[in-house]
Amino acid sequence: MSAVVLIVLFLLQKYGTSRVSFIFSPIMGTWTVTTPLIGIYSIIRHYPSIFKAISPHYIVSFFLRNGKEGWVLLGGTVLCITGSEALFADLGHFNRKSIQLAFLFTIYPSLVLTYAGQTAYLIKNPNDHDDGFYKFIPKPIYWPMFIVATLAAIVASQSLISATFSIIKQSVTLDYFPRVKVLHTSSKKEGEVYCPEINYILMILCVAVILIFGDGKDIGNAFGVVVSLVMLITTILLTLVMIMIWRTPPVLVALYFTVYFVMEGVYVSAVSTKIPQGGWIPFAISFILAFIMFGWFNGRHRKIQYELSHKIDRDRLRMLLSDPIVQRVPGVCFFYTSIQDGLTPILGHYIKNMKSLHKVTIFTTFRYLLVPRVAPHERIVVSKLGLKGVYRCVVQYGYADSLDLEEDDFVSQVIDRLRAHIQNGCDYATSVTSELEEEMSDMEEAKLTGAVHVRGKTRFYVSKNCGWFDGYMLAFYEVLHRNCRSALPALGVPLSQRVEVGMLYEV
């Protein structure tokens, strides 16, 4: 049943966080209202003075009485705060104020009253500690609360799924993870994304964990270990931010770090005893993801290094075109490149082997901006490169922009923008009109002849001088690169007008 519920939940992800959360909001509203009410009822009935447990006296006496066993029991109590931590994983989907208000005025009071009510019940019924939540619910409302609790658990899974999409999207943007399809499900919030490949891989992994381990205790141990470690790592990273970026006074930094590091360090040391009992699961998954990220980043870093050291500058391009063997053929060529300062080495490889270049060649680069939509007049930025018939074009787009244009529309927009740029940059008082007319005529003729879109397809050639470790890592990168999405967004270009130029980067 859990597997079926998870499959349905993952199938709903394509509709976006906003729509899914709209369905789940009444469930969470019911949960945050009913559980504290039951908690209050349990407090009044079983142990009205339960809030004296807030006194530090009881935790001190607990450790003095139980010693090492009390320290081990901390590994179970850490799960009480993991649900609250998941709230802040959704910062990309909801703004900070909404999360703060929800936590302070609903989630936190609800948790305190619910746990206080359970504790009051367990004081009178200590043998029910394995199933404390369902046992402290009054029998007349047991089944309605069972349904609400099950639905609330589904909502908790939703927050982690949404956070996974956000993390993968950020990793892809930073070029630390193989490119996957990222769909923005909101035109207002940049963080609301959906990754189809990640969604289905995550679904398979989650169902596999449930079917293999089954026992909720092992899964709970895995969750407790990873969440407590995340909190400790966050404390360390935030301390570095306070020192290096915020320039916080050292006394405040020391106070913050000491309190939280000691507190979270104790919890981490306690849950570390759960690693053999299911806590190893997140470490195994993390190792696989870290290996993929390292392999991808290493390959991308080597590729960028090669391109920067072998890039084609304007003088080099002028020398290549001055060769009498190189012909300027009719038509428009969109030569796609990711290098903005210079040109890709694939261009030199192309000219040397093809002995030609189109009369109108436009080196095109796509630039992704963290805005919903780019204004139409800022979408296409063009410039001349100082060589006859050679231009640069930068296509800027936001996360809500659609680039799936008809090929003719894209060519017409770029050509029109180039014409306007040439005319605006021309001083009519001193310019040679014949040169302007010739340039315009060549552009119109090239447009009528037709356009071709050239993309580079590179691979690494590992030389004998390369070490065995680099060789294996670059081979692993090649596997990832062959199976990931293209870096260029779809433009609706017909297959008959696409040309891929392959080149080996020797390392």
C-alpha cells in the first residue's frame, strides 16, 4: 500500500508544486488543528503538569540516572524535529515570510502540544511507547485520525520531493550535475521546478527501499541519521558565512557555533549508533551521487580548460579566412558556441577540414537569466566581429520563456536585429553607402538561400601521457555526457538543417 501511494504521489508531480500543494493544504490544515486538540485533551486527562518537563532539571537527572543508555536514546528523539527541518527545504517554492509564519503560528505550537499530549499519555501508560501516537488517540476518533495521519505522511514526502527537484536544478545550473530536463511549473517562482528523469528515478529508489527494508524502523533510522548530519553541516557552513561574508563579531560567532555545534554534535553521535540498522542507506546513495557529480565536474572542468587554451580569437579567425583555399559559400550559418570571450576551437577544426565558411556566419550563444521572462527588445543582442559577414548573437531567455520557435521566425528575428544594428551603427554623413548596401544585400541573399545550424560534438581523446585515474574519470564523464540532455535549448530547427561537427579534445 505504501508503494502504491508513493507511485501515485510521484505521478502527480508533473502538475507542479502549486497545484499539488493546493490539494494537500486542507490535509495539513486538518492535521495541524486536530493533533494539538487531541494533545490538549490528553494533557488534561492524563498529566496536567506535563509542561514542567521544560525545566532543564529533568534532562540532567535523566542523563545522571541512565548514563550511556540515555545518550543512545537521543537517537530516537531526533526524529521529533525532522519534520520541522523539512519546512526550510522549500525556500525555493515558498517565500521566507510564509514559512516563518507557518512555523511560528501553526507548526511549532502544534508540535509542542501534540508531543506534550503523547508524553502525558506515556507517563500513565509506559508500555505503549512503541506505538505512542495511535495509542494516545481516543477510540471514537481513531479511524478518522488514522486517515488524516496517513495523508499527512504523504504531504511530508511531497516537501522532500520538491526539495530534491530544487537541489538538482541548482546543481545543473552550477554545472555540477549532468544536464536533465528541468520544467518550470510556475511563471512567478523560479524555484518551482519539475525534473521528469529525477522524478521517476526517485520513485523507483523509494519503492525499492520500501519493498526491500519494509520495516519503518530502519527507514526512520536512515532519515534520522541524514537529517541530523545535514543540521550539523548547515551549522558549520553558516558559521563560515558569518565569518567570511557577514563579518559577524567573533564573540557572537563563537556563541552561536558553540551552542549549536555541541547540541547537534551530541545528536549526531547518538544517531551514529543507528548506522548498521538502516542508517547506512543515505551514505550509500550520497556516495553514488557524489561520484557522479565529481565525474561530471571533472570532465566539464577539463573541457573548459581545453577550450579556453585553444579558443579562436578575431586575429586567428582573420588568418584562417585569408587563406585562398577557404571559400565563402552562400547562405546563413548559425554556429553555436558556449564561449563568450572568443570562439570555440571547433570553428578552427571546421574551417580547416571543410575549407569553407558561409557568407553570413552568426556565432550564437544562449544566456539563461534568473528572471521569468526577458523583454522582447532584450531577447536578442547582436554585434559585429570586425570581419565581413561575421557576427555575434546572444539569445537571452528566462525560465518562463519558450524557445521552441519556428526556424523561420528565429532566423528572421536575428536578421532583422542585425539590419537594425548595422543601420544604427552607421554614420550616414561619412559612411560609404555602397558598403552598407552590399552588406544588406549579402544578408538578404543569404537569408533567401537558406540557413544551417552547426553544433559542436566533442569527445576526449586520452593520450598515453594521461594517468590511469584521469583516464577512467574522463571515460566515466563520456558515459554521462552521451546520456544527458543537450546544453542547447530546442529551437524547432528541422533535422535537415542541423549539422553536428565532431572534434576530439586530446588530454
